[in-house]
Amino acid sequence: MTSIVLRGTTLHFDDAGPSAGLPVLLIHGHPFNRTLWAPQVEALVTAGHRVVTPDLRGYGDSGVDAGPVLLADFADDLVGLLDHLGIDRAVVGGVSMGGQIAMELQRRHTDRVRALVLSDTSAPAETDEGKAFRNRLADRLLAEGMDGYADEVIGKMLADYNVMAMPDVAAHVLRMMRATDPRGAAAALRGRAERPDYRDTLAAVQSPVLIVVGADDAFTPVADAEAIHGLVPHAILTVVEGAGHLPGAEQPGRFNAALLAFLATHVATRS
């Protein structure tokens, strides 16, 4: 693990694999940290790729902001990290909120994105109802902490049948959620409530795109992934059976096979 002071906060990150390998930036969702990607890091490094996995500001070991953190703030942090590492263009992937940050990075810094990997995410702006929900949840996390919330949503973060069937995975996901600083989670929730609509951004994407979704995702169902695919007809859509909102954790073999095939077939040979 390495850290850098960037844009007023300390970001912690891992940079694994050969420096000359195809760079892949993987962005975790809420309320997790970079260890969510451990199965992907192992597979990608074995395949010869360079993998950068940061803790977003407010999450994991990175510094915490008390005020709202917009998706644009996260995207600008990540471009600063790429600058620090000397990476001009990267494959940018993210799950859930991380997928929306990847879309924001595409919107703000198109020239830095070699390809997109969008897992279990959605493109439209937040609804008024959704804004109110996220702000109420931010208030609740600040007042109560993360434990109750984590226990409530574990059966949606993972497919409900995987909570008991995959105790080690469930324990890891619960640890990440419970360890998140409520201030960081609340700041991101308030910022995410103000996110823009990414549909026009996606419709203009010319670079390769992989869309992945768990077949039983309760938060962003297959229909959301199909809507993104409709905006980006050249994208590859993969539905991962036996998984919910976190297919990279629940079915890493299937997720990694789709990701590695996409990189080998659609990305590695492009300039």
C-alpha cells in the first residue's frame, strides 16, 4: 500500500503488476474499499496487467472529508493519481458508485480513458425521491454509525442466497462496510445525490466498453445494465449467474473470465 497527498487529502492505493503492463484502474463502490477488488487484482496481474486500486477519499485508509464529495471530486482525485503514477490512459472500471465515478471520469477526462468497465451501476441522474433517501441515509449513518446499515443491506449487496452460502465473502463485505467512516460515507451519499445524467456521455463513447451485472442484483438489476447497453451498442454485456450486486466478489471466476477476455480481445490490441 502506498499513499499520496492529493487535492487536500491523503489517498491510499495499491499499484500491482508490471509497470509496462496494460494499466487498469478499478474503483470500488459504497461503502467499501480497495480490497473489494482482490480477486481481480490477482487475475489481472497474473495476466500481465498493471492494476491500480485506490481507496476513495472517505473510504478505507484514505482521508475523510466532512462536506459533500461529488462524483466529480472522486474523478479528479483519480486523474491526479494517474498523473502521479505516470499513466496517460487507463482502462477504467468501477462497480455501483464506482461505475458512476468511471462514467464521470469519462465525461470530464475522456482522453484518459482507454476503455470502460461498468459493473452493476446505472446512468440516469438521481430522482428527487432518491436524493431525499440518500440525504436521510447520510444523516442516519452520522447519527448511528455503520453497523445497523451493514446488517440491513448485506442481503442486497450480495444475492440473498449467497450470504449463507459464501460466509467468507459475506464476512469480508460486512467488514468493509462496518469499517467505513460514517463521515466519509455520508459525504459521498450527499454528493452522489447530485450526480448528473450520464446517458449522453455513454452514447458518445467510442472506446471499448464492458458491462457486467449480477443476474440477481437487487440494487441495479439486469434492466439497468441493458439500458446502458442500449446507449452503447458496441459494448459487451455479460450477465453473471449466481451473483447479486457484487459479482466480482460473489463469482470472481466468471467475472474475471469476462474481464480478461474483454481486455485481450477488445483493448490490448488497440493503440
